[in-house]
Amino acid sequence: MAEINRVKLFGKLNAPTYKTIEGATVFCKLRGNPYVELEHWLAQLLQSPDSDWHRIVKHYQLDASALARDLTSALDRLPRGASRISDISEHIADAIERGWVYGSLLYGEAAVRSGHVLVGMLKTKNLRNALVAISRQFERLKADELSEELAKVVAGSPEEGLGASDGSSGAAGGAAPGEASGAIAPAAMGKQEALKKFTLDLTEQARSGRMDPIVGRDDEIRQVIDILMRRRQNNPILVGEAGVGKTAVVEGFAQRIARGDVPPSLKDVRLLALDVGLLQAGASMKGEFEQRLRSVIDEVQASPRPIILYIDETHTLVGAGGAAGTGDAANLLKPALARGTLRTVGATTFAEYKKHIEKDPALTRRFQTVQVDEPDEPKAILMMRGVASTMEKHHQVQILDEALEAAVKLSHRYIPARQLPDKSVSLLDTACARVAVSLHAVPPEVDDSRKRIDALTTELEIIGREKAIGVAVGERESAAAQALHEERARLAELEARWTDERRLVDELLALRAQLRAGLRPVEGTGSALEAAAAAQPAAQPAEQPAAPPAPAAGDGDAPPAAAPDRETTLARLQQVQAELAALQGEHPLILPTVDYQAVAAVVGDWTGIPVGRMARNEIEMVLNLAQRLGERVIGQDHAMEMIAKRIQTSRAGLDNPSKPIGVFMLAGTSGVGKTETALALAEALYGGEQNLITINMSEYQEAHT
């Protein structure tokens, strides 16, 4: 056949027939056949609920059962075991071409119907032979008779009046064969259809306020803008460990575009995030992924409004779609990246950059790296203040500034496997969720006690039944009854404390709402916070909310406290706080606000370090460290003093931060307290002996170890 673009050719099929091509592609992949053959397509055509084919088979009285058996036998003869589809059979392309010729010239229709395809196949010798080889039922169809009577035979078919799937006759545009399989994309999917399908508009999200404020990444954003302003090779790639905020840099850039805080050439730019996973999803046939990516690139370059693509996990493009260096997606991007006609912002980790991108010098030249390092604690606290307002609105809780500092400092100290600010945001989010649940749900202690009572009651009933039939129960009955009595007393105490705590918490929230009603909300996140912090590094008071808190349920309409009553309200608030602290102790049932204790409790659950060890006064603990160690290790005061001084120097920040807190060699005879000193130090600093990693060097002396 003549060399005709398959994409355009397949786009001439009407929607129902086009879907059968999609179905044939999926069917072929499920069976593990290497090529989409005529047999796959015929099976899908005959499975359609109603079509030209069904009416033709019924009119000429073909045996549907025999046809189905013959198709099954033909499918079973096809080779199997392929992991992906290599191509579509030429028989299918020839059949569609012949159907298009007969449909347009003989019947004057722009869209190819399944009836046109059958007429074209019967009129073409090699295609008719292929049909007969599949099933001898097709011998009963006469080409000339069918071509003359087709209009009458298929009258009333659902295919009547439908346009082509490429939209050439006004019908809705079709997607690629197997939207799930995405085999072949029609030529005209509509204006910027690929961009709508495979990208997300970040600038639109920024304008609609659906992004969190981005704080502390102004330097990286400026570097991105500098690189994008180049004429050629204007493609920054953000490189940093997972969780340091690479995507946040891009979101901050999108927010700057939305505000107009960019050079004139970038003000009208759209920043689109490309979903590489969506591009790859269902791309089972060779060339499908490349075709999709090519459509995206063409639409970006043809767009009247400038577009910048953001590609997260950029390393996934290397090797995507083919073997690295041959047919992968990166090779499709290289020419456009080098010419400067396609501007992209990439993001990947150091390890993936070295493993995948750095190995390809041609690709490395087209990207300019922007290092995104983990922020230090002061900058991470500024970042947390930027997201605090969003957290409060989402969870409907109050977040104190001490909680933000605790989230950063405790996560930095006790969760070393993750990076700031990701781990501190996760920690704060969990603490907010826990506080929100505690304000409205039954406390876990009360719930566990009730379930324990139910379990003990059931146990007593079982013991009673066994006792009634003469089974010796011994002391089980009295022990269970005693445990039930104690648990009921404990539950009564918990419920009474829960009631008192709830009353005090409600009053505390109401008093804070009155005091807050007359205050101007805290404004400004972003760079204004950084400038303010640089000008005045004094810490914010611990009890002042970090951002305008969302009112708790029931206190949103609280009237502002009058000036004369403000001192009275503050005095009552302090009294309520003191009563609540005395009532709750170290195990509160209700958390009124997100504070240091709420965050420390989450860290305790995540790491196993007791919350009491973290929530206490660390300065006092470090100053009294020698005395605490001396209480456990007797007669070694000089050694305890030396260890304590080293820890105090480290905690005061007077040593090299790149060095360990301390390296101690404890020398002495057996039994003088060397191991006990290490255990005591672990208990004092990290909450327990279980947090000490012991390496016994005597085990390394044996060959079998």
C-alpha cells in the first residue's frame, strides 16, 4: 500500500470502530502476542453490542457460534510470550485504508464505518484470503452483493451519522487507541490536548491560592530565574536530597509569576508540571511513549503563550521508552533543549543525577544544576511559620510558635534519616491531627479501658459457664473479678478527669478567643519574614500563636475583651492553664493547642524515646549531668565530670558541628563501671538504655563471627 500516516488514517474511523482498535490492542497485550493481528480486531468487532458487522452477520445468516470457534482457534495459533506489543499488523492498516477508500468514494462518507471496512476487505484479494483463513464463514459473503446492499443492510445501525474520531466531521475527538493502552494518538486531539492530559498548570494553582506560602528559598528561585533568562541552554535542574524542598522552589517560582514578581519576559509564562508516569501509563506498543512526548513538545513549541515545563524526577526520562542512549525520552528532548525552544525545570536527587544524567555528557550540557541544600534550623523554623496558617485552617486548631521550633529541633535531633523541612512538616501535621482528634473524640486511654472491661466481662462469663459444668477454674475467677473491679475504678477516674479537662479546655479556648479578637492578625509569610528575622532575631514569645489561628468550634463569635477586663481575662487564663497543667501531668487526655508537648509526644511515638525525656528542661538536665551520672556510677566523679563538660560544650554550640558530640575512651579494670557509664549516659541523654548501640569487639576476634 502507499505510504500513509497511520495516525491520520486511524483517525478516519468513527468512534465505535476506533474503540474496537483500542480493545484489540489491550486484548493483544493481555494474551502476550507480539503484534496486533486481524484476529484480535475481528474478535472485538464481533463483541460489540451493535454495529454494522452484527447486522451484516445476521442478515447473511452467518453461524455466529462457528465464527467464534474459528476465531478462538486462530488466536490460539498466534505466537505468545511477548512482554510488549511491537506493532500493528499491516492487514489492519490495509483494511482501514480500503475501508476509507470505499467509504469516501463509493458511499460519500467522511468517517470509516465497520461496514466499509468489511466491504473493502472483501473487495481486496489478499484481505479476503486472510478472512477466509480465519473462518470459512466469510465465504458466504459476496463482495459485490454486499457493496450494493450495504445501506439497506445496516440501516438504523448506531454507527449511522457518526463523524471521524479525528474530529474532521465535527465529532468529538478521540484519544489514542486504548486510552488505557494509548497505542496511537489521533492527529488532531484538539488545541493543546496533550498538555491538558499530561500536565498540571502550576501558575493557575498559584493564582487560585491553592499553594502553601514558600519561605526561605529566595536564593534558589533567583538562580532558576537567572538560568531561564538565558537565550540558549536555559534549563535549570534542581539537585538535592529527598525532602529538602525542590518542588517547593518550583512552586515559589510559580507564585512569583502569579504575582508578576519576575522579569518582563517571564510575566506571561505558564509553568506546567509534566507527569512522566502518566506519559508512560499504558504505553504498551513500541513508539507510543515517544509519540505522546513528541505531542507535548510540539504543543509547547507551538503555543502562542510561552510555556516552561517542570519535570519532577527528571532521571526517569533517561531510558524511558527504550534502551538508554537509543530510543529514550531524553534524546527527544535534547535538540529542543539545546536550541532553547523548549525551556524546562528539572528536579532529581544527587544520587540519581550522578547515576543517570551525569553519565550522558550531551544531556548534562543542556542542564544547569541548582543545588538545593537542607536548610539549617533557623531557616527551617521560618519555613514552618509560612505553613502554620494553612495547617491551622485545615485542622481547625491553634499552633503555638514553640510547636514550630519543637518540630524543627526535635525532628533534626531524633529523626536523622529524613531531611528538613519535610520531616518537620510531617511532624507538625501529625501533631495537629492528633490535637484535632483529641478535642472531639474519646481519648485513647478511655477507649482502651472500656475495651479492657468488655474483655474481662467476657472472660468472667466464660469462666462462669465452665464452672457451671464442673470444670475446675481455680483462682481464675477471683483474679478476673479483681482485675475487672480495678479496671472499672480506673475507668471512672479517667472519665472524671476527662470531664474536668474538657471543661477547662473549653474555658481556655474561649478566653484565648476573647483575647485574640482585639488583636491584628499576623500578616506576611514569604521573604518578609526572612527580612524581619534578619533585622530582629529575637524569638517570638512561646505563648503567642505563630500565625492567625482558626477559631475553635464555638468560639468564633467571642466578643473582644474590653481594655479594663483584659488583665482580668489574662489572670483567669493563667489560672486555667495552671489548673489544666496540674490535672493533666505528663499524660494529658485532651490537647488544647499544638505546643511543645504535643509535638514531643509524636516524636516519642515515632522513635520510641519517652516524651518526658524530651519535654523536660534540657538546660537543667545538661547542667546537672555529672550529678545524675554520679548517682548511678559510684566513685568515678572525675570521669563523670569530664564527660559532662564535653556534653555541655557541645550543647552550648562551642565545638565544631561537623565533629561528634564526644569520643570517650573508658579505661579500667573489670567491674569499675565502664559499661555502666555508657548505659547511664544513654539513659540520661536519650531516654533509655535501649537507645544505646553496643558493639562488642571481643566478638570480632572469632573467625566464625
